[in-house]
Amino acid sequence: MATDSVSDRVRELAQHLGIDESEVIQQAVETGVETLYRDMIISRYLDGDLTREEAVDELGADVVDQVDSARDAIEEDVEWGLHA
């Protein structure tokens, strides 16, 4: 499986889902763009280019809460490491 080409995987997905290969590719592009967009919004929020409210509007409160928790945990780890 590790040596399957993208074409092989697209073909297998299409067969499994019962859809055209072009639809598999379309869904893959849409999913990829959504992921990239989400990552961009998170990055802009963490860089201070977006307010928390703007990030919540784009991503939802649960995602922003997770981002805040992860950032806080990393900051605590760095602080601990600097004073250990």
C-alpha cells in the first residue's frame, strides 16, 4: 500500500465510494483547501492578525478554545524549561 501512486489511490477510492475519479479529485481538492484555510486562520490568529472574535467567527468557539489551550500549554512548557 505504501508504494501506491496517487492515481491508484484515486481509482481505489472511486471504486469504493461508487463515484467517478474526477469527483474523488474534486472532493480531495475541497478538503485540502478547507484544511489549508483553517490552518491559515489559526496562524493569523496566533500571530495577532485576527482577533479572537474574528477567529471564532471563522472557525467556531470550540476550535479557538483548542488553539488557545494548546498555545497556553506550549507557553507553560517553555516557561518551565527556561526555569528548570
